[in-house]
Amino acid sequence: MWQDFSGFSQTPKDQSTHEGKQYFVPYYYYPWAVFHRKSVFDKQGYEQAKTRGEFIAPAKKRAGKG
């Protein structure tokens, strides 16, 4: 998919890839939306955030777990 993208550096591709899987593809150079992979949330027991605090909570929970 990335071969047809223009205007993007390698960085967004690297940031959207984890363990060989693509988790998102930027639509704009400066995205204003956050997308998540439902299977990862389900596996970790996370729920879709309704507030900024709920959005940040999984990151804090994962901090330091590698």
C-alpha cells in the first residue's frame, strides 16, 4: 500500500507498523483523528475512550511493560 503514497517520509510508516503489522495508514500528513485496532483493545481489555483521561489511561497502564 505504501508504494503509491507520495509526500510521506518513512517515519509515518515506521510509526504505524508494529511487529510487521500495519495499524494505521495516514490519510493526511497532519492527522486529526486517532484510530485503534479493535483486536488489540479487546486482547488488552481496553474500552473505547470517551474522554481524554480514558484515552491516556491505557498508555499509562502500559508504560514500563515493554
